[in-house]
Amino acid sequence: VSTQSTGFFKQTNEQVQQGRMNNSLRVCVIGAGIVGLTSAINSLEKGHSVEIFTETISPNTTTDWSGARIKPTEFTEPAERVRVWTNVSLKKYLELLEKENGTSITPAWSKEYYTTPQPDPSWKDAVQSFRRFTPTELAETPGVVDGWTFKSAVVYPTILLNWLLKRFLDLGGRIQLTKVNSFQEISRDKFDIIVNCSGLGARALVGDSKVFPIKGQLVICWAPWIKDCYYYVKEGCEGEPAYIIPRGDGSVVVGGTRDYHNWDRTIDFDKAKIIFNRNAALWPHLIASAPILGHSIGLRPYRDEIRLELEENERSLPIIHNYGHGGSGVTLAWGCAEEVSQILDSFQNNKKKEDNDNDNDNDNDNDGSFSTIKVIKKDRSKIILCLFLFFFFSLLFSLFFLFILINSLSLSLSLSL
């Protein structure tokens, strides 16, 4: 068995298998997007046995169509936990960038432009080389009055997902292409716990009406000269910013749209023209002459607050819910996967404690049985002794009575003669 990677993934397959034999959990992960795969890999790294149940895999997941710029976010709740998840994810992506090949992670400067003055973002200290634009830099983009730049990274989602899937399989993970319609379908005989990373599917699977789609449409262009990310937000723009994100292979995604509660996956070519022209007006030197390669549609799995918690009920196995990441799945995936591992550890410790308590109860029951047996044996010995003495003295009494009877008969006989 060989080590498949270094640095970020520190355990060899042998170490994982050894941990799996040490009272590990049997985990079923639902979903094979970025959130599901990272949760599954992290669980395998902790020594658990993991099988993924998913209706689709790359290149047909929500993650595949995303722009996939890795950056902090402050528009997602719960804010404090999101900051922790973001910091964990950023560190792990940087480590992957330094030590792993084939992940498609590419360093890039992020440049963000605003039409109104902005305070420093809360994540300012979590990124490298953050600085505000100079007046000269702001003047290069029409209508901009504020903005900043910082070091970040981008990924080609499909390449990253395939790298993660290979890593998952190399660690001994298993995958079933199947749709899960109910948690009750997951066998209690095969699994100890479920990790629900079903994304938008959680609306039907869990019955969570707080989950809904935000439709996003992208234009894919060929522009290998673009190395940085550009992001523009205009007040009153109906929540539809302009942005350009390179994918590291020469192509770029040009966006975008935010159509709330829109389930339609049909490409709107009129809207595609608006998206392209909006970006070309802002950065004509970058994108105006770029040939269009295609179009992409995706439904972001939005929820007002990301759900990451353990649910235990009598109807199914215990469930760790991990869904509702909206457009921040790539950014938050590793941080959320780490919290899933922490919940698994806590669940496993509680399970061990319950098992030990049951064993102690059984031992106490056995001790009571043994004591009863000892008492019964002791009482039986007394009974046997009493019976023995009874028969012994009865025999002596009978012999004595027989002796008296014989003597009496002899005496009577002598007198008769």
C-alpha cells in the first residue's frame, strides 16, 4: 500500500485501514458534490468506513458549473461559524496548492469594485496581501468609487471533483449511484450514521422548505490572457453583479445572474448577451474580443442559514445535516467537513460510552446470576446433608426398634417354654 499524497493528506491507506478497525463508524454520505466529497474524505481520514449514495457525480453536479473562486464570504449565516469554516478551508486549499498536483487550484489575485464606499470586510485579516485600490486604479473602471485586491485562488470544479473522487476511492471509499428518497432507505444493519450533503435535494429529502434555488447563468469564454478575478457590484443592480473568473486552463467564466426561486435550467440567450455586454463595458480590454465557448446553468442550493447539525430520531439512523451553502460551497466545504468530523468524534465517544455501560450492566446481571447459583448450590448441600442425617438416624432408629422387637420375641418365647 502506498501513500497517495503528502502534506495535507497525512495518513497512508494502511493507517486509515488500521483506524477503521478501531471501533470506527460506518458512515453513509448522501451527495457527491464538493460538500459531500470533502465530508467523505475527511471521515475516511479519521478512520471511518464510508460509502457515498448519490444520484449524480461530476460532471453533472451543482459544483461543476460554479465559478469556483475561493474567497471569504460575509453574506452567509451563521456568521461566526462561517468565519471558522472559511478560515479552515482557505488554509487547506493553500496547503493543497503547495503540496498536491492535479487539483486544478491556481493562485489568482481577486479584484473587487464597488460603486459606493465600503468599510473593511470582516475577513480582511484572513487573506493574504489585502489592500485598497489607489484612486488611479479605481479610475480605470467606470463608476467605481471603492474597492480592494487580495491574493486568492480559483479552481476548475470538474477537475477538482475528479481529483477528490479518486482520493476517496484510493482511501477505500465506496460509491453507489442511486437516488435516496427517504432516510429510512439507509440500512441500520450496514450503517451507524448518515451525513446528509444533498444540497438542493434536501428540500424534498428532509422536507426543508427553507431550501430553495438561486439560478445562476454563466458565459464561458476563451481568454488565456486573463489571470486574475474581477468582481463588480453596483447598487440597485438587482443582485446581479458582473464578474470574470479564470479557470486555469485558458477559459474564463463570465457572470452572472441571481434568479431567486427559479428552478428552470434552460439557457436564456438574451440574458447571456446582457451578461457578456455588462462585463465588456466594464473591462473592454479583457473580455470584449474573447470568443464564446458555451453557456452554463446551475441552481445554487440556498438557505437563510447553513444547516450543519446532528439530528437523532427514532424513524431513521442519526443524521448529520450539512447543506444550504448557496454559492459558497467550494469556499466553505473543507471547514464544514472538519466540523462534520468533530460531530462524528462526539457521536462515536457517546456510542462507546453507551456500549461500555451496557457491558457493565450485563456484567452486573451475570454477577447476580452467579451469586444466585452459589446460593442455590449452598442450599442444595444443606438439604442433602439434612436428608443424609434424616435417613441415617431413621436407619439407626429402625435397627434399634428391630433389636428391641427381636429381644422381646426371644423373651416371650423363653417364658412360654
